[in-house]
Amino acid sequence: MAHEAFGPPLRETLSRWKREQAQLKASVIDHDTEAWQQKTDFTGLFRVGGVDISFIKGDDVRACASLVVLSYPELEVLYEEHRMVNLTAPYISGFLAFREVSFLVDAIQRLQKKKPDLMPQVLLVDGNGVLHHRGFGVACHIGILTDLPCIGVAKKLLQVDGLKNNDLHKEKIQHLKTGGDTFPLMGDSGSILGMALKSHNKSSKPLYISVGHKVSLETAVHLIQACCRYRIPEPIRQADIRSREYVRRTIELANSQEAEKERLKEIAGYDLGNSERSGEQATKRSESLPGFAASPASVPQGERRLLMEKQSYLWVRICWDRWYIECDLRQSPFSLQ
């Protein structure tokens, strides 16, 4: 069942978020800082990461936070992690980072602890960098908190600083003929906030590339182009595909566990949520189950003992199944309880 949408946040919260963005923005580095960025073929770059948050249809709270790391230039998956999370903040345009970033940063930190040799040298983020209402989008936020070079990759134009998805903008898109063609996104302030990139020959819609942290816009555009087998750069594309598959499998597992729980309830006539049952109640219920008929006095003692042993064995099995499934449900990353 979908969770209800969040109510509007307090003004104090928005003010605090704005102050935090302004403070962190001062630390953004918008030029190349790594040796591999100085090479036209990115010699020395071996690992490119991608992050994504996938949502469950009709649910604004539960989502899957995903991190993948691909080899470069082969673009083969070296590492992936997916984890179901509960989003604690509402979606508000311009404040996406406060809804999603903490889960993605946690994933990167877990990778740093588990397999530091697979840490990405650059991170591609499904969202904007300096192309943002206050010049500090989700790609900047992740970059500052992880100290990784980050690039913002958006599928839609964020209309800020006078940028509009109007007829003039659409006309410019029509002039993008082949993969790699670009045009700058210049705001009314005179600043170039990003680049529109035709990432693939067969793509009719551009991507909107912006600096996140520790990378120049020129390098960002060239790297995104190099990572595109299709319209979406492969690290982000794989994070999206694999996270959606993880969500699908997790929901199927939760549904099967719930079905098994109901099956045991029906078989045992036993409320799995109630751990207190008297021996008399248990015996009474067991006698109502198939194969649990009471032993009449006329049954020979040896056969009666054998029947009682069978009854005891079956009841132990039911209790064991109950305990096992309850433990399994508690450990499930997507418990429906």
C-alpha cells in the first residue's frame, strides 16, 4: 500500500536547507583536479560510478538507493549495491539532495570500507550540479560530502536563471545532428550553467550536463559522451536498470513471505503474531488438524504411543516453520509487516 504524501515542511526547515546549501556551495571546485582529466583519452581513469534512486509505483516513501561502479573504458560492471530505504523528507524542487543524498553517500562510504580498491574515480549523478536554483544541485552536494569528482546528468532542462524550454530552445535542439554535438546553457546572469549534449546519434532528446565537483564542464561533457552506449551514460543506466530489478525481486520475495505466513496461519489455526498460547489451546488446535485425531482407549498402547509421537513431530514442525518465517520476515529488506 502506498504511503501518504508528506505534508509541507516548516519554513524553518527550508531556511536551514538554504543556509546549508550556501555554506557547502563555497567549497565547490569547478575545474579539473585529477591527472586523468588532463588527458584527452582519460588515461589513468579506470573506474566510473553511477548512482540512482528508484521508486516503487504509487509509493512516495520507500525506494531503492543504488550504486554501481563500471570499468573504464570497457564499461563493465565491477561492483553494485542496492538497498531499500525510507525517504524521510518530501520532494521539493531545488532541495532534492535533502531527500536522497544521505542514502547515496552511505552507499559510497560502505564501498570505501568494504572494497576501497573499487572506489570510483568520478561519479555520475542522475540530477543537476551547478545548473540549479541556487547553483548547488544534488551532484554538487554528493561531490562535497564524498570529496569525489561528480558530474550532474539531467534528462530534462531545469528552467532557472532565465533558461526556458521554449521554441528557441527547441530550435537549438534541432541543430544537434550527431552524437557529441552540444550548445551552452547560458542564463540571464551571463553564466554558462551547463551544456545540452546529444549523447547518441539515434537520440532525439539531449542530456543536460553540469559541473558537480572537481571537474570542468568541458571534461564533464567529453566523459559523458564517452560513457554513452545509448542516450543515458552507462553508469547511470546500469544503476537504474539494476535497482528496478532489485525492487521487483524484493517485492516478489515480500509477497511470497506474506503468502507463506498466511498459509501457516491457515494450517495451524495459529495467529503468528501472538506468541502466547497455552498447552491446552495448542493441544485442542492440534486435535482439529488432519492426522491429529485423539487416540481412543481401544487403540493398543504401542500404536497410541506411535500416534502421539507423530502428533508431537508435526506440531514441532509447525512451530519451527512459524519461528523460521518470522525471523526471515524481520530480516527482509522490504518487510510488509
